[in-house]
Amino acid sequence: MPTALITDDIFLQHDTGWGHPESPARYDAVMKALRHEGLLDRLSRIPTRRATDDEIALCHTREYIRLAREEIEAGYSQLSTGDTMVSRRSHEAACYAAGAVMCAVDAVMEGRARNAFCPVRPPGHHATSDHGMGFCIFNNAAIGARHAQIRHGIERVLIVDWDVHHGNGTQDIFYEDPSVFYFSTHQSPLYPGTGAPDETGRGHGAGTTLNCPFPAGAGRDDIFGAFERQLAPAMQAFKPGLVIISAGFDSRVEDPLGAFKLTDDDFADLTRLMMKIAARYAKGRVVSVLEGGYNLHGLASACAAHVGALMVEMD
């Protein structure tokens, strides 16, 4: 089975304004890199679709869904809930970004693809159930996880987040839910100021949040070590049926918004490790969702390394 790529030019129409790091050029850079590396023609291209309000409401409140739509349609340049720049087509792009992840889940669960990569924008992991923030409108990875559970009957989903920023929104949505395990490596202190080691879940969800913050300058030894020594053993008990990666490449060396030192080879190795976990517990099912990454050259080369690793069949 091939690796699927779920794309749409609608992602270019989310206009964040001149000089904003989360720009349409990010999408272009990723697609050009996949083409330049000879990967694009080997990927199964799957179109996305627009997520409905009911599907978005799997993870977001109806009030926030209405607020985001109304503010964007009214011409706001920034959501009132936080630091998310928007334009006239941003709501449509956000709905298609969430839809892309659901399409990826469908393709993987139905056996049409071994795994999938979704180079979507706007990103999603900072969006809580009732707030857009940190460049994010809707939480694409979280919606994909809920879709897998409701449509495909997956009991347990692992969401892994290697973005340099903590995915506070994903953590918030599943903090009391034992059926979704959230694992994050991130720089601390850094925006949004969450993700301490003692944030481990609450109530029935106690123990299914695992945060590994590291100081500026952390690299392969710290981050890969956390995946090997903390995440992998935790999965022996959790046994996910699907792995979703919040793939933020602002943890790469030379990113302007972070100070981690991961390289393209490191992202390829992290990808292979996630594929091994998925092969052991989830029949190899992996869906990767683009989050951050703001050095265009670095984002492009890291994505190519990541997708190249996804395309290699595991033994």
C-alpha cells in the first residue's frame, strides 16, 4: 500500500498578512520539496473535503465554531479568542484542514493507504475546545482522533507531538479522556507556557498525558531519548489502534521561533520509531499532520525526510 498525501490549494488562501511566519509560502515550500526529491509522484494523492460543523463539534464547542465563522466572515483580521490572524478564506481553509485529517484517517483505516501525510494550514494543536490561538483555528489532529473512534471504532488513539511548542489545545481536549494518549516533547519556557511534567491528565484520563519539556538547545539525545525511554514503554500498556503525529518542524535547527537542534535525519528516525510503535500495536496505521515550522528551507527538507521515511515499508 502507498503513503497517501492529502492536499488542497485552499490551504494557500489562508492569508495571515505580510511578514507573518505562518504564511502560504509554507505550503508551497513543502510541496516543492516533495516534488524536487522525487516523492510526489510516488504518493497516493487523495483530495480533502470540508469538515462539517457537526464533525468539528467532536472537539470544539458550538459557540466557538459559530464565533470563529462569524468573525472571519465579518472581516476580522484576528480572532477575538487569541493570537490567530485570519482572512476572508481562513474559515474555509480551516474546515478543509480538519477534513484532510479525517480523509487521511479514512484512507488508512480502510486499507487504501499504509499511512498518510497532511500538509495542512492553518495548523491546529494550540486550538482548545473553545479558543483559537497560536496560529490555530480548529484542532486538526484532535478531530482526526475523534473521527477514528466514532466512524471506525478505534478504541485508543496515540497523538505524538514533536513541535517545539506544547500542544496545549490537544492536551486540553483529551485531558480527562483515557482513550487518547497525548505525548509531547517541547521547549520550555516557551509559548504557550503549558506542558509541565506534572500535567499528566485528570480523572479517568489520569496517566494518559505525558509531557517532556526541554530547555533551549535540546537535540537528538534529549528528544529521541524521551521517545525511546518514556513513550515506547508507556505504549506497552496503552496499545493504541492508531498513531497520529502532530508533526511540527519548528523543532528543527535554525527555526526562527524555537531553539531546538533536531536535524532532518532526526525527524526521519523519529518517524521510523513511530512506525515501529504503530506496526506493533496499530497494524502500522499512522496519520501525520503538519503543525509548525517557519524556516522555509528547513521546513521543506525536514518534511521531505519525514515523508521519505513514511514511504519505506517496515519489516
